[in-house]
Amino acid sequence: MASVVVTAPLRAQTIPGYALDDDVVLHPDFSTVETVRLEQRVETQADLVAKQTVRIPYQEGAGGIEILEALTLKRDGFTVRVGPDAIQIQTLGAPGLPPGFLGFSDLRQAVVIFPDLELGDRTVLLARIMHRLPTYPGGYAAQFAVPAGPSGADARVTIHPAAGLRLNVAAQGFTEDRAAEDGARTWHYQAGTRHSAASLLVSTWPDQEAMAASLAPGFFDAMTVTPELQALADRLTDGSVDPTEQVRRIYGWVSREIRYVDLVLGRGGLVPPSAEAVLHARYGDCKGHSVLFATLLKAKGIVAWPVVIGLGDHGYALTTPPTLNGLDHAIVHVPALGLWADTTLARVPFGSLHFSEYGKPVLVMSPTAPRVDRIPPLAPGAARFDTETEATLDAAGTISGTTRIMATGPFVFDLRSFAAAIGDGEAAARQRLRMLGYDGNGSYQAHDVAGFGDRFMLDGRFRLAPRPDRLAGTSFRLPPGLTTTPRPGMFLLGSLPDADPADTAPVPCWSGEVSERLSLHLPPGKRVHALPPSLTLETPRLGYQASWEQTGDTVSVYRRMTTHVSTPLCQGAARAQDEAALVKIRAEYLSGQIALEDDASPAPASPAPASPAQAAGPASPASPAPASPAPASPAPASGTQSPPAAVPPAGPSGAPR
């Protein structure tokens, strides 16, 4: 369904539990009038809540909405109409906009609350949504969907295209009726019992290149080099003739000086403002960022084009026929340097992107060669995350120590965003310890939060509440200190807690390296009863090592995971192999506990690794020495949430931001 957001469908009876009639009049300028009738039956106690409210989103600046009819059909034949006070218009913020990101939106939703709802009743809604401004420049595209459910369904979609407009269609579950004499086309989906989801994609563009050609002029027209922009570009690059250095300087300035503000106003969800307007405002959405960055490069004779891309876990494949579903963001490509850059993220090192941008298809907004391209997958060695925690256990059972975290490449964004959101370093440390399952206190100290260096470092100092039982033989894990995510075995190939070898569904995956070294100095007269087993795993795409040892009064574990993937999605048999390895890694974490005893005998030798195919031993960690014991000062506050750090969110109807 294109415009109505509903909840779960209903059980089948004589009348289908879910009935939809969606009628769209498509005008020559691609504006539309859409009339939707939705009927649902209340079958369960859960439905009494879920089906009482229907929300209809629309964009006020591009059109409007009329609620033509809303009523409850009682099972005894009576009709209860929805009163005006039960229909409210709500302002919607930018979908998924995280704390710290500002946004302006004319997105609205009409909320209809159905009265006197009982089991067996039916709700009926009839609404008209006007799109006086075309949703997309130069074309029309829409997706209609019927959700899966346990009841019967009857859905009909009719489109009345203006003369000369050709519709390209992909139907799953829907079947097309014979075209009407007036050119209207109708598709049906019917199911008398439990049914699967059905979808219908409709587009006036024959292919992605044609859609890119429609969008590109809006970007190119915004990239006029004015005298003010030329002067700024010259000032930023003064003294440098190297194109890479010039791009680096301009990238840093736009990232630092132009605030990201999500803008969905009128056609602003798809048509960017001029580069000069963004410069004067000192803020912009993703389109504004991309045109300003590309225009400043253009002023220096460096060819650069905005590209439209999808964020999050979607956007790895483009739809056929072409729509902007999953394409909700804009960044910049510099072909001569093989560079892709996103200035909206503010804390990503030059030459890096957010993890969610690697390996994805893009639409290149070139006026002469609009096309589909693809960002290469993240290269091996480009992303690294190292943690080192050194702690001491005293005679009272108190553990205190320091943690140092070093990130490179895309990992810098998450760690720098976490550091920027710390504010009170002591409060953040207490909260982090609680999340890790410890009572205690500490502090964080960040370095160069506002910079764009290739590396970023975060130090922490902590002290855990005393636990005398740690000295009396109770098993416990080496404390990770003030570590942040990820830890070895997590993230790069999917989720560690949810690992299931039977699940071969595609998941995003990346090349990279994550390591941690945890060490604990024991009090005099104590030693480890037995070290946990070490573990070495090797698969075609994953290497994992966990090595335990005790040297003198210090027990330590070094964990390291490296991944080498050549595709943006891991799936099928290879995914099952990765999941099996993640299950073993999870087991290693769970079994990685020590218990202390009185030191009445020689210290135990480090155990041999448990796996048959063993590595020679742990490589030295790349992370630097532990943090200085000097008290950490609070990190400066900034407006970004802590990891998992958010990227600018998706726009409505695929609008890039």
C-alpha cells in the first residue's frame, strides 16, 4: 500500500479480514491524487488495540489529505462513525533522526481512532491524498504492499496514467486485469486463508540510468561556482597544488563548518538547495552537503559528483523497475582520486566512509553521464579497533585499572561519536561499567574529538566495587574495563549473541581487525587455579585467536579477530560457516573465567590451544601502552549519541538527505 500505514491483518471469514482498494490518478506532470479504502476486521484481543488506530502519512508541503469516511461496522449491523475529535493531524519529525541531529520536516500524519471497537467489528477508512508537487522530479514510482497474515486478503490497485506515460511494473502475488479502454491498469491480490506478503512496484522509468538522468539536473543546477565560493575554495587551498591535499582541506572544512540538518520541506527531500545557499546558512542536509563540497572542488578544477546511496542495512540492491526505495542519502565521488566522501558524518577520517556505505550501488548525478556505479567493499587493513585494559586486584578484592582504545578507518566514527557524547566523563564511565555488569566508577579522557585524523584514541580509568569472593575461589572473568563495542568476534561478520549456523540469510559484512588484551595483576600469595583453554579458528574469511597465559603475578588473555571479505553481503553456505565460527567464539567468551587459589605450588603453564589447527601464538597487539594513571578529564560534550553511532537517517519515499 502506497500511503496507509496499518498493523497486522485479520483472520479470514466470509468477508476478508483485510481489504484494500487503492486508486491513483497520475497526471502528465507526475502529480497524483490517490484514493484509498481500507477495511479490517477485529479478530483477537490484540487487534482491539492494534486495529483501533490507523495512521496515514503525507507531506503537507507537497499536497494534503482528506478523510472522506471513517467508521466502525459493528458485528450486530450498527454503524459508529468516527467524530472529528477522533481525527488528529500530527507533525512527524525526521524518521529515525537521532539525538544531536536537527531536522525540519513538513511530514504529517492523520491519526484516526475508531470508537466502540469489539471482537468481530470491522473498521472502514476512506481517504484521499493529494500530491500536487510530484514526489520525484521527472517521473513517478511507487510501491504497494499487502502484509502477510493469518487471514484472507483482497487488495486491488488501479493506476490511471496520463496519455503517453508508460508504466513499468514488477508484481509479486498481484495479477493484472485486462487494461481498461481509458488506459487504466488494475492489479489484484486475493487470498482466502493464511497468506504471504504481496508487493507491486510501479515506475515510469525504464531503468536506473533513466532515473538518474531525471535527478541529475537538480544537483548540477545547484553547483554554480559564484565569486564567493571561488574565493572560499582558493582560501582553503592556499599554498597547495596537490589535488589530494586540496580535497582533504575542503572536506575538513565542510565537515567541520556546515552542520547537518535534516530537511524535508516541499520538494526539498529530493531537490538540493544551491551551494551558495548552504554556505550562507551554514547548515544543510545530505544533498546540501554534497553540492557544496562538489562545488568547492569544481572551483579548483577537480571533477566531483554527488551520488545517491542507501544507508543502513538496506540499499545493497536497486529495485527493478527503478524506484528510490532504499536510496535515502547523498555523498560525493571524486573519480580522479578514486575517492568517496561523506561530509555529513563530521567525524569520519578523510578517505573513509561509514561502514553502511561500503559495497553499495549508487546513482551518479553527472549531467553528461548519469549512471549506476558501486562503491568498492571495505579494503582489508582499512578498519582496525584495538583495546588494552591493564588492571590490578588488591587484597580486598577490588579491581582498578586503565583502558586505552585505538580506532582507525570507519571505526573512528563510532569511537569519536561515543567520546563526543560523553559529556561528564565520570558519569559516562559509571554507566558503561553498569552496562558491562560491574559496579564501580571511573572516568574517560578523549583526544582530539573534533579532529579528522586517521586514528582516534580514548583513555579510561576505572575502579570496581570490592568483591572479596574473587580471592576465595569464585570464578570471574578478566574485567574488560571501560571498553566499548565492538569486541573480537562481534560486528564484522554479524551479531555474536545471535549467531546461528542454520541462519544463512544475507547480512552486511566487512573486512577489518578487532583485538583486545586484558591483563590482571594478582595480589601476593594468589595464583590462577587453571587457565581457560586457548582457541584458534580459521575459515576462508575469518581468523580468530584467544590466547591465555600467566607470567609471574599477571594473568592475561589476548583476543584477535581478522576478516577478509570481498562482497558487501555474507550469505548462503559461507554465511553458515561464519556463523558456526561465531558460535565457537561465543563459547570461548562464556568459558573464559578464572578462579584464584593460594600460591602453594608453581604457576601453571599456559595451556596449548584447543583447536587442532593452531597458530604459532598471539601476535603483539597493535594498541599502544595502557593509559596514563593520571585522572581523566571530562570529554567535551557534543550532539551525537553514543554507539552504535547513528548516521543521517532515511527520508520519506526514499528521499535522500
